[in-house]
Amino acid sequence: MTVWDDLVGQTRVQEQLAAAAKDADALVTAVSAGKPLDQGSKMTHAWLFTGPPGSGRSTAARAFAAALQCTSPDRALGGAPGCGFCDGCHTSLIGTHADVQVIRTDLLSIGVKETRDLVRRAQLSPAVGRWQVIVMEDADRLTEGAGNVLLKAVEEPAPRTVWMLCTPSLEDVLPTIRSRCRHLTLSTPPVEAVADVLIRRDGVDPERAHSAARATQGHIGRARRLATDERARARRAAVLKVPLRVADVGGCLKAAQELIDTATDDAKQMAEEVDVKETEDLKAALGGVAGGRMPRGTAGAMKELEDKQKRRKTRTQRDSLDLALTELTGFYRDVLALQLGSRIAIANVDVQDALDRIAESSTPAGTLRRIESVIACRDAMDRNVAPLLAVEAMTMALRAG
């Protein structure tokens, strides 16, 4: 098992990263021995991984980080870095390596303060590893100010620091940042490859694995959740019933409210799992006594935590709604394929009857308008329109066709 085993359907990207890791290993060895550096090295200090959701951007970045920290003795014999078994690879992949920092946010954005802390860390020399690696999984959530802070670090990198930024597209980062990064584009992995990973790594039943991979159209994370979480399957089934429930105004409003309620429940569930522990841990760190008053001067820290938790709850609700909108888009995409007689594979074969009913009772033009209404709902929420209003407008548009 190498570090690349979880990188599904990305052969070209894997080859590029493996070549860069080998050059990086040679570079560190040359520096340690006082030898001249290879000017044709495929290694660089900043990388930008782009690709559609579920393509494995962060998986590729973490695998590359592990390969850079590989300490396998086979390297001296010509072996490629990234064995997957040595201490450097293992700790990098599980997130405990001292010189690999993985940044992911459960908030709506990454601000200036957090980015400055990262930039300060990036100036340090590796503590135990061969490189100081910073993987930013949600670089598209950088605020403009945070992006400008990051730009300075990318412009003037420390000698053995590597930045890895993951975004859906090139346009999600500042032009000045992407011009200083080596760009790698990942594609949506084949359905069969995703199903194979679920069977091989997660022990999922083959039939369920193929069903989940097909339903999510190659999105690895969503496919795993759908295959292993009964609640996720129930929620998807409820979303796919929406097109049949918008026959009248009352049905539209009820369906919209249920989508919002489901997203709110998801946010509440996460809050119950995380917020209480975070609050208690902070109180203990600030010297608070269980059931007693907090020490003076700690109100600001508590308020900051409450604000963070509130933003995280909003993010969770929006992510849940966004998933529902994605599933609706996939449903109408299948309807359009049936109406046009396309040969592309149907994703939602488990609701074939519903697809047939909608396809027969509408026109391709109407289906396209419905898809556009789902996209408009997502755009409205991005502009901070109240979620219920945005979803109600969408369900009314789905009814109109």
C-alpha cells in the first residue's frame, strides 16, 4: 500500500506528484550533502489542486505531503518516496506529523488572523521531517484580506516550506496567488473506480457500493457517506421525492420547509456533538469551575467561541441544503437524459418510476428551466438570501416548470 492508493482515477496527477516527490527527495539529499541543486527539478514551493467536488483534491495533497516526508530506506536504492509504511508516511496520512499542517474549516470563511498564524508557521524550519508542509483544503474560503496575507508567504517562501492549496477552480483564488503556484487539475473519477475503493477499503457490500457510486456520479466523499450511513440514504430518498410533491402551492411550501428543517436538524446535531465539549474545554482552560461563575476577563474569549459556533452552524446548514440541491440537479439531469433519448448512464436508477413520470409529463425546455431554478437557489443563498425564501422560490419554480 503506497500513499497514492486512495487517489482514485487520477493517474496523470499521481505521476506528476510522484516525479515531484522524487525530485524533492533528491533536493533535500543534495542540500544535506552540500551538493549543487538540479535546476530542472519538478519540485516547487507552491501547488494548486483544482477539480470538481469529490475528485480527491485534498486526498492528492495529503498523499503528496506524505511522500515528501517519506523516510523509507528504499529511497537510497532508487525506490520512489511514498511507501505508505514508514513513520513519515504514516503520521502524515493520519494527521499527526509535526511538520504537516492540514487546514480545513467548518466556518464560512478563513480570515486574516488564521492566515497570519499559518504564515508565521511557514517561516519555521522543519522540526522532525524533511519539509514544512501546509495543506489548505478550503483555500476558496479565504477572504480577500487573508488571500493578500497568503500572497506574501507564497511570494517569499522559506527554503523548505511547501504550500498546497485546494480549490474547485482557478477562479477561486487570487490571480496573483495562482500565478505563483504549479497547477494540477483533477477530474471526476469513474463510477467503477469509486465503487472499487468502497469495496476494497471500506468493506461495503458490492451492490450498495455500486449504487452509491452511481448515485453520486463519482463523488468519493458523498458515495462513502451514502454507502455507510442509513440516515444519509433516508435524507436522499426524501429529497428525490420533492419533484413529485410540488403539484400545488401547498406542496411547494411544505417541501421547502421540510428541506430547511432537515438542514437545521443537521446543524443542531453537529452542535450537540461539538459545541458542548468545546465550551467546557474552554471554561476549564480559563479556570472556570463547573456550575460556577467564570473568572473576570474571560467574557471576550467565551463570546468569540460562541460567534465561531454560530458561524459553524450556519455553514453546516448551508452545506446540507447544498447537498440537497445537488441531488435535485442530478434528478432533473436524469429526466433530461430520458427526454432527449441520451445514452448516458442514469444516476438515480432507484427512483426510475419517478424519473419516467416527470419525463413524460414535461418537456426538455421545462426540465432545463427547473435545473436553472435549482442553480438560482444556490446562487441566492451565496448572496445571503434567507434560506427558506430561496428554497420556497425554487419549489414554486419547479412547479411552474
